[in-house]
Amino acid sequence: MSNNIFQDIIDKKIPAEIIYEDDLALAFNDISPQAPIHILVIPKKPITKLSASDDDDQKLLGHLLLVVKKITSDKNISDYRVAINNGAEAGQTVFHLHLHILAGRTFGWPTG
């Protein structure tokens, strides 16, 4: 996978407001928030999108959801949406897997 803005954030080449970091994942505030709270959770392993993951990524994918749980718990966020866009037509603009944590407003259904 070629470098992208998320890989540059992981590599600390560009700054980000980091919310959480461990050996497998990094979370930071989105620079173009779509809600009052908009945090991105990304794996440090370069995976372009969810559909590009494989069976070996099972533990990592579960870990990303547990990171969401930890962040929302630590920030006392009880109502939130978690979204993963898979592909350009689904709204993915950075091709490095990422989970959006959105909160702080009411969300409608269906989305988009």
C-alpha cells in the first residue's frame, strides 16, 4: 500500500490530535468532523479497506472495536455511531482502514 495521510500520522510525519495509541492502533480527532465528536480509529497495519482484510486480521479487527469501546468509555460517551466506509462509492476517501466514532448529535436512519 502506498503512503497516505493516515500512514503519515502513524509515522509522526504530520501532526494529529491523538486520542489513543497502542502497538496495534491509533485514534485521533478527524480534521473535518461530521459531528461534534468525530474520532478516527485506525490500525497501524496497512489495510486499504475492510474488504481487503483477511482471516489473519481477525484479532486486529476485534481490537479496533475494543479501542472504540475504551475511548467512548473514557470520554463518557454513551450514545455514538461507529461507521466503516468500504470503497469510494461508500464514501471512503483515504484508503487505509478506519473506523469513525461519531457522537454529540442525533443521527438519522438510514444514513447517506
